[in-house]
Amino acid sequence: MLLGALAVMVTAFSAVTGVAADKVPGPAESKVTYKVVRMDAYQNFLKNWDEEKQAVLYALIRTPAQYGALFNPAAVMGAHRPYAPEAKSFEKEQLLVVSRVVLSSGKREKIFEVERLVEKDHALVCSYRFTEPKNNSTSYEKNWLSLQIPQHDYAKVIFIENGKQVGELDTAKGQWAVPAVTPDKVDEEPAK
């Protein structure tokens, strides 16, 4: 009798709430606002890494020192762009970066395309489409996607490329880049 009453209560609860007793909803996700930062926004280049060991470089850059650990300045004659974001911009914003070494291509903006950027269960999930350039080039270059996002603490950052997870940062434990990089101490604002 007691079991029958319990079964009726569970069925009634499921009917009222629209939730099956065995299918409890997971954590909600919310969209994260972002701005794509063009590769030519700054006079710099992404430092080298061993792409044979680690095909995808990914990072959540929260400080000028971290930015300087991944990017080197590269002056170009006649250019009046800064070498890096202003140091004070990191007070309110951070940069999410993912990169690969690819065949040189004139269509750099089409190699990485954001599909969605969401926060779910204290994690930042970056889903993007990667399209390998197909051409007759014999030279290679680093191509990257850089997203400017609001400064926020995430327990981890998950990178999903073409529907498959390719990496994860354990930011709760201080991991901010793969492959691992050690930032130098930065005493002043990056040069402009």
C-alpha cells in the first residue's frame, strides 16, 4: 500500500513538473559574450611550440604577463598598432586563445569560427569549427582564434573543435595554457 502511494506521488510529481523521475535536468548553461580579436590587431606573433607533441595550443590569458609569455612583439614599418592589449584592459577582460600550425592561407578569418561560447557548471565551454586550409602552399604559419571575454573565474575551460573535445584547462588549479608556459614578471605596461 505504501509503495503504491509512493509510485502515485512520483508519477504525479513528474506529470506536474514535466520531469521524468529518472531524468533530472543538468546544470543550466548561459551564453558568454565575446568579441573576436583579429590576428592583425596587434604587432606581434604567437611564440613557437612543439606542434608535433601538442597540435593545438589553447590558453585563457588573464594578465599582461601571461599575454607576454605567449606573444612576442614584432614591429612592422609604417604600422601604428599596439604590440599588445593595454595592461588595464585585463582588469575587466581576458582573452581565450586557440591556435594551430597550418598551411599558409589568404583566408585566415575562415580557419577558426566560433560556434558557441557558454558557461556551464562553473566551466567555460568554447565550441568552434576548424577548417584546415587546402591549397598548394609549401609554407606553414600559426593561425589563431582570440576571443575577448569578460573577466570571470572559471573552474575549467573546455575546448571543443568540430564537435570533439581537444583540450581542457584546469584553471581552478592555476593552469592557464597548454602546452604549459611560464610568464615572465611584467613590471610595466606593454609597449605601444
